Amino acid sequence: MSARFVFLSLVITGCASVQPLINPVDAVVGEAITTARAPAAEQAAALARAEKQARSAGTNPLDWLRLATFLATLPPPLRDDARALELLGPLADAASPGVGRFAALLSSQIAERQRIARELDHFAREARERDRVDKERDRLDKERDRLDKERDKREEALKQQLEALRAIERGILEREEKLRRRQK
């Protein structure tokens, strides 16, 4: 009975000391979520720690994944999509479970965010160009209206001058007619 008791004690003690295995990708995601919810100073500190750990670890893909995840998920100015993509490139493999798939997913999400940002920039530039063209069109319309008004004034002035010349001509013709009548 004593051997059996020892065996059961060892089994119970062993079971108590065994901790559940934690998926390393899940740990990285959990840390990223916690860090994203933290104040800005804590976010910057966590990013610095992740960078230091990745550089000191050398080739541990989990440390590089953690750093890339922080760079991709933290808010600006801590976010650096280009650097995150650079770090995720060697890790991303959609066929490889765990780190590889998550890195591939995160890479595709970053690439999509960058594509959307480029499209928004393109639309913003187009909108600014349309505004510039509209303002130029308005300026030209105002200039054309001003020139039309000036032309109308000149035409009116020329009409008045022509009418004055016609009145002078009528006056001359009337005088000549009177002179002819007197001479008859």
C-alpha cells in the first residue's frame, strides 16, 4: 500500500504541477490586445521591450512575430506597417500552422490597409484637383463675365457714338437741303 500511495501522490503532484499548454500565437495576440488597450506610454514601453527581445533573441520567430504584431496593431505614431511587413515576410507561410499562418494573415491585412490608404490618398488628390479645376473654372467664368460687361459697355458707347454721328450727318444733310432750297 505504501508504494501505491507514493505512486498516487506522485501522480497527483505531477498533475498539479503540469500547466496547460498555451498556444504561442494566442499569447502574442493576447499581448497585442492588452497593449493596444493600454495608455500610450505603456504601449511605447511594450514596443521597446518587444524590439529589444527580438534583437537579443536573434532568430526566434515568435519574438519577431510579437514585434511585427505590435508594429501593425498599435495606433500611430507607434504603428509602422512597412517595418511590420518586412519582419513578417520571412515568417509568413499560409500553409504552415501557427506562426506562419498568423504572419500570412497579418501581412495580408497590412497590405490591404496600405492599399486602402493609397486609394484614399488617390481620391483625396483627385478631389483636390477637382476643387482646383472648379475654382479655376469659376475664376474664368468671372473673368468672362467681366469681359462681357466691358464689351457690352464698349458696344453701348459705340452705338451712342454712331447715333451721334448719324445725328450730325442728318444735321448736315438738312442744312444742305435748306441751302439748295434757298438757291432755287
